[in-house]
Amino acid sequence: MRLYLSNFAHLLVIVVVSGVTLASPLRFLLLTNTSYTRANVDQSSTTNRLKNDIKPDGEKKTERMFTSTWTKIAQNPPNTLEVAVGSRVELQCEVAGNPPPQVYWITGNEPERQIQELTTRAQEASNAVSTEWEGVSKIVSTYVIDCVRPEDQGLKYCVSVSKNIVDQSATVLLVNTTRTTVCSSESQPTIILHATWRFALQRNTVILPCRAAGQPTPYLFWIDNLGQTISPATHARHTVLASGDLEISDLEWADMGEYTCKVQSGYTEKNVSTFLYPVRSESEIQTENPA
């Protein structure tokens, strides 16, 4: 199946940057290759996912989405959660940002101080990073407590950091000590960090996160955008890092598509997918098409 730019990739970009003209700073998003062949991409599901995640509201606001530093918690964990002693808890936080945000879970004493320290370190680090555009991404992070104890009661903060910009959300975890559940020595595999989509510059190195937790430690592997299992023998530019993240070097247009991270433990298997969209820089376009 051959998908042309006009009926897939172009539509995908228009969803994200609708109202942006070719004279805008984002014209490199529209000036990509003229055709795209990929048999395993579900056009409708990918387009709908991005359409739901990014909702443009005018040209200026859309441009700021790609040219300004920002982060936002797109889906908060619950405000309050009551659980029994010994139960298993998962708190999920979905964030987006430019550049792709780092997600932290803050618990324990003096959370305000910990958040302030995170903000300070992020501000210091932002002064030393490259000025080259690093991309835009949506990240899903899950905080897991396998066996709740009474001392786990309290505030749990999801904190999203993009350079010097910080957003946060809090959940009050209440532990009902009158109810008790037996803890298990084993826990099901859980993917605790991944990206649902990512825009990144061609020719750069991009890292697609995938972190897993569980007892015993789950086996993790990646499937590429052609449906092939990624291995050193067959993928010279793809490396599965010790953390579980997938690193792709010298990003190409042909790398566009869905990458699936799978984890297995015993008879249980879970998976998540990341849609990767390589874009071309203005400098590259200007070199090929001088005025």
C-alpha cells in the first residue's frame, strides 16, 4: 500500500499545524519528501491520536507550540485515591512539551522544596543545552506501588519539566488501614514510561523512551516501523539501550511510523507504541532550494 504525502503525511501535519503558511517558521514541517511507503501504518488511528493530543487554536498559538519552550500535563492522575493496605497502585500522568519533557514523581517530606530544586536544576541545565530544535513529544509516566503500606499515605506529585518550564499535578493517596490485602512476591510487568508520539529533526539522534518494571524483571524488546524485531544484527542505526529506550541515529524520512515496545514476563505480555515523525530543518531545505 502506497500512501502519498497528500493523503497521509500532509494531512498529519495539517492536523498539527493547521493555519500555518509556508512563510511561517514552521514551513519545514510541510516541505518533506513527496511520497511515503509504509504498509503497517494505520492512517486513521495515527491521525486521530495526534488530532486529539494537539488541538491548534489559531496560527500564532500553533507556531508557539513548536517554537517556544513549554510543557503541560495533558491528563492528570486522580485528585484523590483511597486504597487498602497491601494493594497495588498505579498513578498515570500524561504530559506534552517542547522540548520533550522529563517526568518526575515527587513524594515524601517537603515536596515543595524538591520541586523547587528540580526547577532550579532545569534552569541551570537549559543555559548549557544546544539551541537546535529538540522536537515535540507526548510522554506517559506511571508511578507504581506494588504493596501499599500505611506510610505511603500522602501527596504524590507528577512534575513535568521542559528546560526551565515546569508543570505539576498532585494526588492525595489515602490508605485505609481497616482493609488489608495480601501482598504478592511477584508483580505483573508494567510499562512505566513511554512516548505516544514524537516529532524530531532528520539527521539527528532521537531516543524513544520505554521503561518497564515488575518482578521478575520483564524481558523488553522493540518492533520497528516495518514490523521487524530490532536487533544489532539487522539494525545498524537502532540501539536498544540498557534502560529499555530505543536510540535511532541519523534519523531519516524512511524512519517515519509506529515503533512498538513490548515487555514479557511469564505468560503476560504488554506493549505500547510511539509514532515517530521525522521533519526537515529550514537550513537543509534552504541548501537544497536556494533563493
